[in-house]
Amino acid sequence: MKVKNKNPAPLQIIAEQIIREARELQRAERLAVRTPRQKIVDAGELADYRFRKRKEFEDQIRRSQRNNINVYIKYAKWEESQKEFNRARSVFERALEVDCRNHTLWLKYAKFEMRNKIINYARNVWDRAVSILPSVDQLWYKRIHMEEMLGNVAGARQIFERWTDWMPDGHGWLS
């Protein structure tokens, strides 16, 4: 069979365009298949929902051999959304037992405390973070910034002095 017209088509479609359209279609299908929202009408149903959700998170933690810090963070955020601050704190502490050298985990933990205006707990978290990871400047910056936001300039200066006392000679912009 011979091709009669060898001229290019007026509308050219490239592989990237086909792949992009396929991804958009998949994304639209995923959004359309969302599970229906559950209406909770009494305390018993709420307790059942929370129990199921906690079991899902605990199963995810077990399946990931406790190494996936993101599961812990999602779990803690969910507990926070349920106004279960002690449980969220407990989840963060469990995550720190797995990886206390993860500065992102410390940041999220402290921000959780600050977001919920639990200032003394936030100070405790920041102090623990900078004592375990003193070389992570971001933890010091955030700790000082929190005190400045609270209007505690003297406290911010004390923390800054602690930080500069810790710094070895020739460290960064302070030398």
C-alpha cells in the first residue's frame, strides 16, 4: 500500500503531548473516584472512625519497618486535626526515637507546638533540637525567630549568644 500524500499533517502531535494528556486523564479519574465523605452523627461513630484511622496509620508504620518518617508526620498531623495534641506529641516522640538526627522532623514538631500556641512545649522542642543538632543553623534561626515573635527580645539575645558560644572559629558569617 502506497502513501499518496507525504506532506506533514496540519496538526502535529508529539509524544510528550500524548503522555501529558494521558496523565491529566488519569489525574481526573483519580479525583472522580474519591471515596464519599462519611457523616459522623454521634460520639460512637466518631470513636469508631478514629480507631480505624489510627489502626491504618499503625499498620503503615509496621509495614514500613518504622523507617518512613513521613508516615509518622502524617499521623501526627491527623491527630492534630482531631485536636488530640497529646497523641500527636506522642507520635512525634516515637518518630524521634527512630531518627533523632532528622532536622526536618524537629522543625515539624516545633511548628506543631507553635501553631497550637503551646509555647513552653515549643521551647522545649527547640532546646532539645539545638542540643542534639547544634550544627543545624536553621534550628537556631527558628528558635530565635519564635522568641522575637513573642516579643521576648532578651530571650532571643540569650539564645543567639548560646549559639555564637557554640560556634567554632571561622563558622559562617559571624567570624
